[in-house]
Amino acid sequence: MLGAAADPAIAPAVRRELLELVGSLACAANTAEARFVTPTWPAAWDLAVTDLLPLLDGPAAAHRTAVADALAEARHRADEVIAALRARWAAEPEAEPRLQLIDAVGSLIPHADARREDSLDWLRRLMHGAEAAARLAAVQALHRALPGQDDDAYTRTVFEVLLDSEPATWQPGGSPVKATVIWALGLLVEDRVGRAEATRRLLTHPDPAVRAGALQAAADMLSGRRSAVPVLLPAVARLLSDPEPDNRLFAARVLGMCGHAARPWADALAAMVTDDGEPYLPAQDHAVWALSRLGDARCVPPLVRRLSGERLGFAHHSFHADGWWTYDLSLTETVGGLGAHADVLLPPLRARLTAASTLDERRALCQVLESWGAAAAPAIPELLGLLDTDSVVWALDALAAIGPAAAEAVPQERLRALLDAPPAGQSFAPRCLTLAYGRLTGDREPALALLLPQLGEPYGHGNAATLLGELGPAGAPYVERLRELLPLHKEGWLPLCVGQALWRITGRADEVVPVLVRAIAPFAERGGAYRAIIDTVKLLAEIGARAALAEIGAPAALAEPVLRAFLDADERPVPHGTWRSVPEDDELCDAARAALLAISG
């Protein structure tokens, strides 16, 4: 492979890919468990290092960069390789390989002996030097060389480079300015105060690409820590009037993400929901969504216009993804919480549902009606009109959520026929249809026959335990089976569904609460609370409201410190780095407060 990588007859792009492959193999061998690494690898890698070292002086800068990256994995010959990397750096004229050489030295220092101290000194000299890009690369290399050992000099260096030099000097070679800002601010991960201050100041930078990078860095910090809100959100809000349209969009998205913390800027968001106030339509959509997150009624008129017109501006699907790409906001997430305004929104929504030509649109509109519950009752005729379409599953979910008014209107013989002939191509339809049928008619037998064999599955709301919980006291014949399942898993959907079912059937909070507390307790310490954990805290709040947790004694005493830990944390105890982080944290806190209120009586 290295012979081909050094062969000038091979296409340059292929040679670079071969060099990168060698580096990837070496990285995998260094990080994998020993049992996954073939015994012949160390000798083969040693020979490869010998062959790679001369390629540091190759004619192509891209190849020299890839060679330096691969040699960063040569831990067993760290001193020798560091000497070669630094010698090459002294002669290297091109920016990209120079920066990679610095980074490779930092990676090898933890494995060096003779060259360790003088290489650390070399990196510190570079960090205090005059070349902006090399200074930032040296900070990253020192992080690699001394993991977990923060230094105030790192913060000073990043501040000086980002605030006192031109963006073009930060990462020579054409790297996007926005990405460079995000990367450079990430170098301050150990210094939260310094990182927040640098970000706040960069949000006022004259270069729009720098502001874009600072906006994304701000979103990331806001998703991770509650204390970032008062520091960063005012600076983000000022960019609602940024000359760059995409920066205005991103600022509105961040404010919407932060929910009620963004209330001081509701007027600024409301000014963006018309063509005169915000000519860039995607940014206008984001402002409407942000107002809906705040529960601000000024989102309703623009939503009526969108529901009535050709351009909706919102996706028919919800997206779940890490990172900060500005995917389309979903109609359900924008309108679903506005049931209090259903009287105004229903006329255009009903008309749109009647005219909808795609399954995706019909599903989204049905999901909005489902989230409104009884308030959606005027749409019963339109939902009944979908019983003979591929949208019947979502129409029935909406009808079931509407409640008694829908149950009286739905023809039961038609529902029963649907159980025998569910829509083709929808494997989930039998389960959903039997559940909706039971909720609308009170006849749970079809759902029990279908779902009881699955009792004990650990994932999702389709678990048979959920159905048994809906039976209430009539589920008593299944109590012993549920009690067997309750301690089976320490966390996740199973303890939530089984615990909820047991409580709804028996009314005994004392046997359920300890298991639920055990399921959530680890997340109060380590974070990362996902949907099942949030819903478990909500269940504790519901049990507390109806069963007086304070009367349960010891289990309630166990719950209180866990719930307070969720509320007292600065680091959000939910997954970070997504648009859902703050809304999920808000949900968790609301539920924890409600549960604590019940405990306190």
C-alpha cells in the first residue's frame, strides 16, 4: 500500500487516500481493544513507519499533510518521529502541512521520553508566536499533549487570535471562517467562562461568517449549561437584526430553543413574522415557531396565513438529529401546542386537510389535531372522511384523542372492518388500529389479543403494558405478570410502562415509586436523560398529584434528592448538542418541580 502511495505514476488523489487509510488503520489499532488487533500488526506498523518517514519530504503538500497525520499514531517510536516532524516543520513552506505537523507532535508527546519536555516548550513558544494559525494549532496540540491540564494561556491565546487578528490568518488554506471559529472556541472547552466571553464578543464581530460561527458556538453552550443563558442569550437576540439573513434565522432558532427564557425578546420576534418585518421567508418561519414556543398569541395570525396559503413553511415530519444544521421545523411542533387557539386555527387547517394530496401532509395535520385533543372536535367530519384512505391510522389517533364526541360519531362497524383489513404497506397499522379501536369503543379485546404476547418488550409506547394501564382496575388479572416485569430492567421504557400500568391498575404508589426513582437516579448524576427518563419524572409528578407522595414515606424521601439534583444542576442533565436539548431540559424541570410540589404537600 505504501509503495503505491509513494509511486508518482498513481493519481495524486488516490495516493492521498492510501496515506489516509494507513493512518486510519493505525488509529484503529491504537484505540481498539487488544483482542481485536492481529498479533502481526505491531511489526507491520513498525515497517510502515520506517517507510512513511521519508515521505515527509515528498513533493505534494497534501501528501505531506496525510503523512504527518499518520505518523501521529507512531507511539512506539515517539521520540524519533517527533524529531522528524519538527525538522520537517522548520523546512515546511505550506500552511496545511505545517499545522498538521504541530498537531502530530502534540499527539506523540504523551508517549515520548527524551523529546517530551523540549517539545512541550516548543509548542508553548509557538503558542506565543506571531503566526495566528500556528498559535491556535499549538493550543490544540498542547491539549493533546497534556489532556485534562488546562492553562490560562490557552484562553489568552484564543482571545488574542480571534479578537485581535484578521479571520483570513486563523486557518490559512481556504478553511471556512465559520468552521474555524467553532473549532477555535472549542479549544476552550475546559474554560467555560472564557469560552462564553469569547463567544459573546465574537457575536459582535464585523465579519458575518465569524458571527455565524459564534452563533453556533453559543447554541452549543446554551444546550449544555443553564448558566450560559444570561451570558449569551442577550447577545444572540441582538442578531435578530443582523444584515446576514441566515444569521437572523439562526438567532431566531436559538431564541425559540430557549423557550421562556427568550420572553424579553418576544417583541423583536413578533416584528419578524411579516414580509415587511422579515423579507427572508425561512427566518420568518423561525420567528413564528419561536413565538409558538413562547406561547405568544402573535404567532397565530401568520400561522393562519400559512395554513390558508400555498407556502406552509414547515415540514410534515419532525427531525431528530445531533448538531446545529437548520433543518425545517415541523408543523406539529409549531402548531401542536396551540390548542388554546384552535377556534382560530381550525378553519384553515380543516380546509387544508380536505385539500391535502399527500399522505405526509394528511399525517402531519392529523397529528396536530391529535395534540389538540377535545379542542379539535369541529374537525371530526374531516377525520371521518379519511377512514377509507392510507391516512386512517393517524385519523383514528386524532379521533381517539378528541374523546367522547368522536366516539359517538365514528361508525363502529367500519372500525371493526378496519381491524380485519388494515392499510397495505403499513406494518404498524394493526397495532395502532387496535389501540384506537379500544379507546373509541371501549372494546379492548382485539388489542389484548394482539399485544399481550409481546408483554415485556423493553421499547416504545406500543408495549402491551401501556394497554394494560389503560384498562385501569380491569387489568387486575395481569398484575402478577406486571410485578414480575417491574424489576427486570433498571432503566428505560420497560420500568416506565410497567410501573405506570401497575399504578393505574392497583393505585399502589408504594410499590411503583421506588422502582421509578431507581430508574431516574443515575441520570441526576451523569446526565444524558432521554425521553423515557423525562416521562418517568412526569409519571412521578402525576402519581404525586393523585396519590400524595408525601404519604408514601421512605420512597418519597428517596425521590426528593434526585428531583432536586435535576433542578439544581448547572449542566443540563439531558443530551447536549441538539436543538431539543433545552426544550427537553425544560420538560424535565417542569416535571421535577411538579413532583416536588406533590411531595411537599
